[in-house]
Amino acid sequence: MAESVGIIGTGAMGSRFARRLAGLGHPVHAWNRTPERTEALRVHGVLPRASPRAVALESDVLVCMVWDSAALREVALGPDGFVAGLTSRQVVADASTVEPEVSAEIAAAVGRTGAAMLDTPVSGSLDAAESGQLMIMAGGPAAAFERARPVLAGLGRSVRHVGEVNGCALALKLAINLQVAIQEVAWGEGLALAEAFGIDRPQATDVMLDSVVASPMLRYRAPFALTPPEEVWASAAQLLKDVSYAVERSDGKAVAGRYARDLLTAVCATGRADREAAELIVAAANGEGAKR
């Protein structure tokens, strides 16, 4: 029988995890701070639970996807936290993008129950999550990785163990998202240059996406700067949170990262925090950084 999976956090990404794993035959139990989100998953065979602890009690592998470090502590610790429901048979795979040190702190609490924890951040779009094509990095004990691998393989085209130290995969995820922001700024500045010579943004986008600078991320996000998606894939506030975590740990080396962070801060301060993260491209193309 397929392993029972718990999902903590059923937002845009977590809900897709739950639906995909249920579709692959796993019994899936889920909790979200907003109960309506988990109730909506019943039609996909997902079973809502009353607390993170209740999810842990039902799960062989527990997958967590929450907003930030504070949210991870909230769902992990305390009498209703998932740590309270763990035993030695379980593995926690935390896919949240949080501070590496906080992940290691929660992993230590998990270890005291006899269970094991991995940090398993993902790289990829919502489409990739739906089709099981994410790239998943894992930090933590190799034995725990092997136990969680069958579940993670249902979510990702590539599942890579990058080190034994809890938090090391998160360091890579922050490095990736730091570059996401820097690429977005460069793309926006490129649009501005093309516009100065009479080439409009749709045409410049089309041509640049046919060039060597078109990364996989830009192939889906650059068009969002022209026409935002109906559902926000990742918000400006999310990207700001990730870039801030990265810059804070850069030991002063993230010069371009600091610029991207500051421009994102301005974007979020002007009522665009909940919009698609491609707002950073728009801000750079509009010269908002130069006006600061």
C-alpha cells in the first residue's frame, strides 16, 4: 500500500501537492490555517484534519509548505504542532522557503521524537507542481531522504540529496531565488532599453525569449509582466521575503541582490505586494529603481 502522506499548508503549491499525491494513490491528510482550503480538496480524495498534530498522527511522510520561518515554528511547535504527533517511524519533508537556521532548529525538535526531518525546497512553477515536474533539493540525513524519496519522486522530475546538514538545501533555494530577482531586474532594464529605441514590450519580450538569455524561469514569468495570470503563481511579497533571507546571509557580497531587494520593497510598499512577482520586471522597466 502507498505510504500515507500529510500536507501542512494547502495554498497554491501545497494544494497541488495534495491533489497530485492523492491522484497517485497515496492516502493524503491535510491541514491549512484557513479550513476552507482543505475542505475544497475533499473532492480529490484529500482528508482534512483539525490540526498539524492530527495530520502527523495519520502520516508516514509529512510534507510542509508554509509562508515563512514564523509560520513554520507555529505549525511545528506547541501542543497542536506536528512535532507533537511524530514517532520514530516518520519523516518530515519541509518544502517551505524559510531561514536555514530555523529549519535546523525545527529539525532538532523533530529529532528528539525519534523522527527525522529534511528541508526539501522546490524549484518550478505551479504547472510543474501539477505535472510532477518540480526540481526538489533535500538537506538532512541520507537515510531519511531514502525513506521520503518515493513520495518526493511523485512531485518532482529531479529529486536531489545535496547534503547531510539540515538547512543546506534551503541555502541553495535562497541562492536560486536571489538569482530569480536579479534576472527579473535585468529583464526589465532590457525592456526599457528596447523601448527607448521604439521597440514595444511585447515585441522585445518575444525576441528576448528567443535568445540565449531566456532562462526557464523567464520563459514563464516574463510574459506575466505583460499580462498577469489569473492566479498569482508567486507574489512580490514572497519573492521579497526570499531575497531578504538571502541578502541577510550574503556577508555583504550580494550587491545586485540588495538592489533587487530594495526595488521589491518599493513595489510592495506601493500596494503591489499581493500581485505576481513579475511586478519586479515592470518596476525595473518603468525605471522605478532609478527614481529612488
